[in-house]
Amino acid sequence: METSELLKKVRRIEIKTRGLSRNIFAGQYHSAFKGRGMAFSEVREYQYGDDIRDIDWNVTARYVRPYIKVFEEERELTVMLLIDVSGSRDFGTANVMKKEVITEIAATLAFSAIQNNDKIGVIFFSDKVEKFIPPQKGKKHILYIIRELIDFHPEDKQTDIAQVLKYLTNAIKKRCTAFLISDFINKGGFKDALTVANRKHDMVAIQVYDQRETELPPVGLMKIKDAETGREQWIDSSSVRVREAYRDWWLKRQAQMDDTFKKCHVDSVSIRTEDDYVKSLMTLFDKRN
């Protein structure tokens, strides 16, 4: 992509997603993704209604009247975006590709993090870790991330979610909030890796998919191609049995994915490319409050 075109896209996404994060998500993000705990701030005189468990007995004895400890939330977080850059993201039938929706969601979360003084980092993955951007703060860092989201070209096309989860567990030493953003078209299971990652970090799963992936249109003979393996085959989509078999496969795959998230105690949301992802993200945030 030419530099001028890339900069225009970066600017367009920046304007849209920064506005969303500032005007819509500010409160929800803050309350949904808490800091590491409470840290001592100061002492003040006891007031009616204060919790007596917070009384500082040393200061109380010194001044012969009750004082309590005041705590503040340790707000700063490290936020990691685990972005699927495999071949299947380059698909869409609703005037927008999965890749574009993933980019906007990731940019919105990144601006929300920065506005809350959190660090933000990114891991691009296919069936391997393609690129690691260490967590930092600042607008310049965000714009670099958006440029990479738009114009990153992976080496591989397949997906292995377990690999990126293992990498996250090993690479990020302190607890972070990690958003796993993918269509979850995966070549293997990832339950064990997700369980381990979620013990150490606060994992959140965001699935982006296209409506056409859920069912076949009755248009007769059609050639389909697996974007990740390159394998092609002809199918007769006019056959009710073929369409039902495909639909059953999709529903079974979704049920397995949802069951994995439930058993791993990971909050998740599924977003179609034609959906309003703002509403979906707000629903996700509300679930965590």
C-alpha cells in the first residue's frame, strides 16, 4: 500500500475509533477492566459511616482520635491485543472484510486503554507469532499499531491459537488484560493453553465472523477454497442435505468454541461483520461489571 493511502486510512480509523473510545467506552472500559488492586494513599479523620476495619490504630493512638487509611485503585493496566492475521480474515460479504472489522475493534480498544493511562501492546499471530509489539503508552505508539493493523503482511496463512496463548503466558510477566481477537477458525484445540493463560492474565475473547460463513446459499455447483490451506473443492449448494450438513458443522463448531470459553471462565462475544460492534463491545463490558 502506498504511503499516502496508508496515512489516509490510519487517519480515518483514528478519527472514528478515538471518538468511539472517548465518547462511548470511557466509563464502561474503566469499570470493566480494573487495575491490579488497591494501594494506600493517605490517612484522614474518621467520619460517620467509614468502615472501622480501615482505622489506622497507630495514627489514632498518636492523635487520640480515630483516623482511617484511604486507599486508591491501582489503575494502570497492561493491555495486550492478540490479533489473528491468518488467511481467513480476508473474507467478507457485507461490504466489509473481517480484517477491517478486527482493525477497528482493536483500534477502539487501544484508544480506550490509552485514555485510561494503560499500556498497550500487540501480538500478531497466524500458526505462529508473526510480530510482537511491546506494550507502551502514547498516541504515537497507537498510530504505529493502527498502521500495522492495516498494512501487516503475515508469512503464514493458517491459525494456531494455542501457540499465541503460550507465547503470551511466557512473554508478559506481570498480569495483563488480553483481548484475543479472531474468527477462531483454528487447526487444533486451544483449551489447555487458554486455561493456563487465563490463570495468569485476564483473558477476553472476541470472535469476528461473516454471516456467509454460517450457511451456504442455494446457488448450485460452486467452488469453495480454504483461505488458510489453499485447498479447493466443488460442492452442490442446491442440495438441501449439503446445506444442512454445512449448517450443522458451523453450529457444532460454535458450540465447541463457546463451551471452551465457558469452561475456561473467559468472557467472550461474537460479532458479525455487518453488526454494530459498538453495541457488542458495550454488552461485553456490561457483563464484566
